[in-house]
Amino acid sequence: MKKEKQKNHPEMPYERFLSHGKDALSNAELLAVLLRSGTAKEPVLQLAKRLLSQKNGDGTSLSALYDFSLEELTELPGIGTVKAIQIQCLLELSRRLAMEAVRGSGQSFICRSAAQVADCYMESLRHEKQEKVLLLLLNSKNVLIREEVVTIGTVNTALCSPRDIFMRALQAGASNILVMHNHPSGDPLPSEEDIRLTRRLAEIGNLMEIHLLDHVIVGDRCFFSMQEAGLLRPAAGECDVFISKKTPGTRRCT
């Protein structure tokens, strides 16, 4: 009787990992392994399933974890501060892995195209709930000197000062800059204000000889390039840095 009960008892995530390998585990089971323990009333696998379904109806998508703030996770029954921090660290690791896959580990990052830059920063930006403006400060060969967060706005706007951007560029000794921001709605199409800001930055940059290479807007697995859409005015005598043929600016990431 005891053997029959053990035989019918479902394998726990650790056991399934050992007997079938990591590929056999569901998203909830992988999360359960990381959480390690549940509560007296709720096994860890059930806790993981509840966490994934809290903000996403089907309870299978790991992207639902991005919808939680640290405070929200901490307040959930069975999670607490330690597990909340572990989950947030897991999400940050996934962002950094995605970035390393594009730019390489320990290598100088050279901005070569809007698609490459969008791929690199997609996971960092597409889950943000507020608009965030990033500034990539580049040398004359488009090698990244450093990146800076210029401003964090609301769900549909982020005020950005050209003066602030070019002060940062001067302090870094940058020859070129690339501006990025996200649209939390998932739609990367630019607003009129986005276009006005881009043209203003390009104009000032040409006068200061700190050229704006592009303004890339990140949506949900897609992006819009102002340069590819023909919304930049290259400096006199300068060739287009990223492409030679003007194409519609919206593209999906691969």
C-alpha cells in the first residue's frame, strides 16, 4: 500500500530535474526550485503557480514576474523579503544575460545598427512601466563610453532636456550619442513630441559636433528608428551611420 502511494505521488521539481533534466520542467516548476519552500498550507509548486497567475491569467508566463514591484512581492503570502529579492535578482540576471548575448561579455560595445542596439536593450526596457530615457555616449568610432539614465517619466511621457543630454556628452568626451526610450504601451511609434525632440537634438548636435546617430524607441519586441524613418537630418558631409537607404522605422526584433 505504501509503495503504491509512493508510485502515484507526483514527482517534485527537484526529482523531475534529476530524473528528466531541466528541459522537462515547466516554468512553474523551475520557479519552485528557486523558491525552495512553500508554507505549511501551500506547497512550493502551488506557490509558484499562484505567483505566475497573480497578474497573468494562464499562470504559465514568466514575464508576469516583471509586473511585480519588490514591495508587491514582499507582501504576497509565502514570499516575504528574501524570496522577493531572489526573484528580482533572477529578473536582473535575465536582463544581463540578454544584453551579453548581443554585446558579448567583457568586450567593447560598438553601436553598429538600430536593430543591434534595440536587441541589446530590449529586455531592459520593454518591461518598464514608466518611460525611461537612456543616453548612449560614444566615441568617434561609435564605441560605447558609458550609458546613463537621463530621466524616468510616467506611463506615457518622459521629459527630457537637450541641455542635460549635451552636458553629459561633454563631460564624457563623447563624439556621438544615441538616445533610447521605451513606450510602456508596447507600441513604438513616436509621438509628435518625440519627433520634435529628436530634430532638436540633431540640430544642436550638428552645431556642437556631437552627432545624434539615432533615437530608438523600444516597444514590446519591436522598435522604431528615427534615423531609418528619415526623421534625422545628418550633418553636412556626413553619411548615414547605420543605413544608406531610408526605410520605414518600425521593425520587430528577431
